[in-house]
Amino acid sequence: MTTKNDEWLPATKQIDVTVGESVRILRELQGLSQNQLSERTGIPQSTLSAIENNTVSLGIHRAKQLAIALSCHPAVLCFPGWDVNQRAG
């Protein structure tokens, strides 16, 4: 019997990037300052700084806000460095 779970592929970690680093990298790649990202998301600049420095947790609500502003899936922010394209052997 085949179940839906048989269709999922395990992800393997490719690089060590923190959640905060992933937010900063995506922000900088898009040429945004923390103030500009704050204006797009409504998240205070001080909170964005704390997220990028890993002193404040991202959380689901903020991950969604940031994902919309950074045009990415929230999982990109929450699970940085994981390769979902590798098949189980």
C-alpha cells in the first residue's frame, strides 16, 4: 500500500545559515535597507535588526510578512540551507 508520505522527499542541509542570516541575505540581495523592509512589512526596524542578529525569533506571522515583502516562500526564511531536490536513496 502506498501512502502520501511515500511521495515526500527528505531534505538535507547544504549550508549553515541561520534564520536571521537568511533574512539579511534576501533583504540585501534585493537592495533593501532595514528601514525599507520595515516600511513594507510594518515590522519595526529594531525588530528586524534583532531577527537578523538572531536575538528575536522570527515566528510564523513575521515569516509570512517578510516572505510577502521579499517575494519568497516562508520556508526559505524558516529553513535556510535545506535542499529539497535530493531524492532518498
